Amino acid sequence: MAPSFDDGNSLFDFVVRDGNGVKGLVDSGISKVPDQYIQPQQERIDNQNGISHKLPPIDLSKLDGPNHDQVVEEIASAAEKLGFFQVVNHGVPVELLESLKDVAHKFFAQPPEKKAVYCQGVSPSPYVKYGTSFVPEKERALEWKDYINMVYTNDADALNHWPNECKEVALEFLNTSIKMVRKLVEILIGKLEVTVEDSRIDALTGLKMVNMNFYPACPNPDLTVGVGRHSDMGTLTVLLQDGIGGLYVKVEEDIDAGKKGDWIEIPPIPGALVINVGDTLQVVSNGRYKSAEHRVRTTSTQSRVSIPIFTTPKPTEKIGPLPQVVETDGVARYREFAFQEYMNNFFGNAHDGKKSLDFAKLDSA
Ligand SMILES: O=C(O)CCC(=O)C(=O)O
């Protein structure tokens, strides 16, 4: 029988505390989104005027050929201007990408009690968390998304702790992607014309996690968001999206694909992975690389999945603009901070665009 949500608390308990998620809400037979999901007008995503980011994906296999320098240029330019680009021939097998989408659907199709065992506070593992929305306790309107977060420490821990339904495929995704991430970080740091020890580059991606996001088909996509405006916290994010679309990025400076302030869609490209710059890389590069604000629209026809890998420093790591870049720029745009401080700030607030970096900005930013 469909549960009756006679007040906000019972809906919150059903969706968040009892771990039914948005999926459980949809399965209960609702025909319109409950008030708790209705976004204020300014946060809603109108896809009528949606502009698609038409730039071709960057072919990473060309890094090993005569066009190496041109590809390096393309990567650095995309990271400087939009903060988002897509890559093909990235070293992650295309069949694996298909399996990832399948296992994500399988995981979320399970009965709620199978997923709720991983809810915060009851999860048997410190490395696995299942949840819904971003920080539901702090949000004016909830996000139309369920997710599972899997933190990587080593292969053995991943295979012991991550959910059986997805652990092998998720681990292979992480292990095959991480080589590409390392190469991209080296390229981007190299383009800053600084010398950085290998250990410092490793430290920028010292913590790795795989998420699987599930956006159930939504009766009112015009009123909701799948994920609200935010930038990512780490160094680089690798994102696999399925063919449904709905990922929008805010243009920070005029480019061919759009004008400053426009929201443009990053269209699904079969076999491609989306790469985006996170706040850490923006800080380290003293603002040279852009950690772009992005958000996700829901759809009424099909449930969407996306699978990001987040690479971040460890909480104890000190983050600040690289001294040689500050010297060249003549000004430091961010102060130094321990990454834990950033995380407290990030997870202590609802998504609110680029506000996640305000605490570290210096007047010169
Ligand atoms: O689903 C997507 O396309 C993006 C997801 C995202 O922005 C996130 O998980 O932080």
C-alpha cells in the first residue's frame, strides 16, 4: 500500500532515515513530486534553451604520437576555460563502462532493506555509505537522487567491504581510470610551468572514491533537480554518464560553446568519459584551472545513472596555491588550509554553487 505522507517528517523519515530513497518514493506510486522536492524558481532547470557543448572529445591515445603537444594544449585549454572536457581512448575498456551502468541499475533495483544496510550510522563499513540527496538535513528542497559512496583504501578492503552487487566492476573502473587521472594531473601541473615532486602529485589524489548515482524517472522534471549547483571538491573527477543526458555546466568565461553565465549541457558520447576540474586543482593552480559549477536535470521518461570517481587529497593534506605559480602571478588567490577544513565546510552545507571555496579566498581572488 502507498504510504501516506501526511506531514513533512513522515516523508523525510521514509525517504532519508528509513533508507527508501527517491526510488522507494517513486515505487510507492506517487504521481507528482512532494513539496519537499520542489525547488525555488531560481534553482529549477529549464532545458528548453539548453545549449549543448559541441566540442569533440579529446583522444588520449594521441598523447603517445606526433600530436602529443597539441593534445596537451587541448587538455590545458579545456581545464582553463570550462573546467570540463570529454575523453575517448582513455584506457578504460568500453565493455566495462557498459557493465558499470548495468550494475548501478541492479544495485538500485534491489529492495530498500538491501540498500538501507549501508545508511550512515548503521553501515557495517566505514568505506561504504548509501544515501539520498546531498545533506538532507540542511536543504531547502531535497535533490532527486539516491547514491552509494565507496571509499578506496586498497583492493583487498574494496573487495571485502564494497557491496557484492558492484564491487568488482567498480574497483576495475577505479583501477583503470586512475592511470589516466595521474597522467592528466601531470599534464596540467606541467602546463603551469612548475616543478613538483612526484609525491606531491600523488598527494593531490591521495583519497579516491567511486559513487554510483541513481536518478529515478521524475513526474515533474521542471520543478526538481537531480543534483543542485555545486563544484567538486577534489583534484579531478572522472564521470561516466549514461545516454539520457541532463548534466549542465556553467560557463565561467566566453568560449565558442557559450557565453559567460550560460548553462551548457555536456552531451552523452558513447564510450567517452567526462573529466572535470575540482576545487582543489583550482586552488593549487591559483585559479588558473576552473572548477566549474554544474548541476543535473531529472527526466520524466527513464531513470538515469552516473558513476563518478572523485580524487581528492587526504583530509590531513595541506592545500594552497603552488608557490611558483603565486610568484608568476604576483598574487595568491587562496590561503593554505588542511583539506579536512574544506571537507567540513563542503559537507556542512547544502549545495550552493561555488560558495564551497569562499572560506579560502583571499581578497585578490
Ligand atoms: O550525474 C552527473 O552527471 C553528475 C553527478 C555529480 O555532479 C556528482 O555526483 O557530484
